[in-house]
Amino acid sequence: MRDLKSILIGVAIPLAAIPSASAWGFVGHEVVATIAQIHLHPSVFPNMCTALNFTSTDPDVPLCHLAPPATWADRARFKMRWSAPMHYIGAVGDYPRQTCQFPGDHGWVGRKGYNVLEAIRNVTTLLEDWTADSVPSFTDDDTANEAIKFLIHFLGDMHMPLHLTDRDRGGNSDKVMFGNKESNLHSVWDSLLINKAVRVTPRNYSRPLPIPQIEFNLRGTIYDSYVRRIMWEGIMGQWKDEVESWLTCPPPSPAKDLDWSWGQSILSVWNQLSGKEGISIDTDDETICPYHWAKPVHALNCEIVWPAALDEPPYTHARLSDDTDDCHDHDDFALLEDDFASKPRTPKPHPKYLQLDTPEYAGAVEKEFVIEKLLAQGGIRLAGVLNYLFASVEGQSDIRASKLRIVTV
Ligand code: ADE
Ligand code: ZN
Ligand code: ZN
């Protein structure tokens, strides 16, 4: 098999140069995947489950489920150090809340091709080739398997605001308190706020909803009630009329069109997408537009995510040096269980680090359903892209819909 790295980026880079990557914790990624699963068209399953290398024989569970592979890219990130920068993106000069650039005049930090928006475009292009009826296919089955697992994961990462800024390594270097726990801003958003939201989900959501399409795709997890709540109050409730608009993309600017002429090799298209042929990076087209979708997610950094107090005394010193690896994602399950253990919760004021488990910060995020909306948007867009890639249009996978669609509940 040609390994995905050589196809994705085509060059080797020194391991020491790669910063650490993290992601929504496992709950965030699995919630996004479960919401996507609820909105898949039934015709996607044969091809999609083949790509995922998984088919269930139990009639009471779906043929395959998107949640288990959703965290693969993080679990394997130590084996695939080259993929680390593909979990996030940052614009040169972006410094929330003081300056918000996405990008500004100086483009993106890092090398072309090595960021979450381009990675989404590139794995989508690989899967388009794998599912096209034309032969021979450039993409083999093992590559398609890694590509779909990356796609499920990166669509989640893209909806985490701190994966869209390079300031302080996406907040990994900003020490804060969350209750009695010493943590960092990035982990608060990856895991701690979500864990708290799961914990405070009202008890009535532990009962099944009268909606088989939802219940069939829940798997008896600790976050089932949370998914029910996001579906009921969010997707079928307050955001009902805007969900369709989450799937739309603006028309492309003519100057940035790619040459998609017949007979052109995927590698050539790949090189155009990666900017190796001098064409500017453009991740978006009329159907799939990660950059357009990411813009309002990034804007949240200046609206609610970055606490202004971190740039004011006495907290200006609470920053680790940039090469300190302080990502806690691997410990997510432990964190969640720890949180559930009924310790008395009396957050003490901490003299050194800013407390974020307060009504003004965590309370506002909770009240405004900020995280729930991000997880919902990630799930709906993932379903749209998977339906586009794998749903059969009159049995021919290379006749694709020109707009993303989901199965509504
Ligand atoms: N490492 C450097 N920047 C990062 C970010 N925004 N998210 C996750 N890991 C990072
Ligand atoms: Zn990630
Ligand atoms: Zn993260």
C-alpha cells in the first residue's frame, strides 16, 4: 500500500519540528460522529462500512458506526507524527482577543498542506476517487480506510475554536483552573466543559426519545442523554430552521477554479490543491467548504473562548513556554470518570491561575449552548459530506449530488 502520508504530503519532515496536536476529547469526537450517524442516508452504509473495514452482523445495531473510528487519528498520532499539524490551523498575527485574523494579510502559520482545512479537502478528494466508478482508482482500500477515519476526526477538530488559532499553541500553553483542577485553556474546551455538560444533562434525557432514527444510533454510552438533548433542544428545536444553511457553501470566485478536466491525474489535482504547482491554496468549492464553515467557529475565539483576563494582571504570567507539551487529551476517559466520582465540588479560588468554572465563563458557554451548537454543526456537516461521498445516486457513485444533504429527523 502507498501510505497515506506520502500521498497526503509527499515529503518527510524532521520529527522534532512537529508541535503536539490534540483535539476535542473522545466525548466531543464521538458526539459529532453520533449526530452524523443519525443523519446518514441508508444507501451510504455498504460502501462507507467497507471503507471503514467494519460491518456488524447484529440486526439490532447499525451495520457500522462512526463513533469508534472518530478518535483513531488522536490515538494513532504518536505513530503518525507527520499528521500532527493536520489537526489544526492558525493565521499569522492571529492573537485573540486582541487581534482576530483568519487569515490576515500574511496567510497561515506552517507549511502548505499541513493544516486541518487542507487535510479535510485532501482526504475528501481521495475518497471521491475511491468511490468513483471509473477504473483504475488511484486510491487503494487501505488508503481509503485511513482517509475516512481522518475525515471523521478532522471535521470534529475543525469545529473546536482553539484548533483554528495558533496563539499559545491553541491555548495549550495557558494555565487555568477549572474547579479544583489545574488545567489549560485548550483542555477546558477539548474536554472539561463537555464533561460538565454531559454531567448536568437533565435526567429526563436518560429515557429514550420516541424517535427510532435517534435511538437506533445510540450505543449505551455515558453521553447518550447529551446527544438526545442536542437533537431535541438544538437540531429539532432552536436551530431547526438554520440546519440546512449549515450545509451550504458560497459560489467559488472564478479566479480560483481548479482544472478538473477529464483524464487529469488525481496527483495533479492534489498538487494543485497543495499549492505545489503555484496555485494558491483553496480548500473550498461550491459543495464542500471547510474554510467558509470554519470562519464563524474561529470568530468565537474573540467573542467568548479567549478570556480577556488572561491578558491582564495578575494572570499574564500563566503561560508555559511554547515547546512544553501539555496536551491532556489522552487522559480524557479518566478525566470524565474522575469528574463523575461524587467528590464535593467546592472550587477554591486559586491565587496563581484564572478560574474558568465560574458563572461568567463556563456558565455563559453553557447557557448559550455554544459547545452543543459546535458539536451539532460538526455532525451535520460530516453527515452531509459522507452522504455526498457514499450515497448512491441511481447506483452510480460518480454521479454526485451538487449540494450536501442529510436525512432529517
Ligand atoms: N498545537 C499548536 N497549535 C495547536 C492548536 N491550535 N490546537 C492543537 N494543538 C496545537
Ligand atoms: Zn485531532
Ligand atoms: Zn484539541
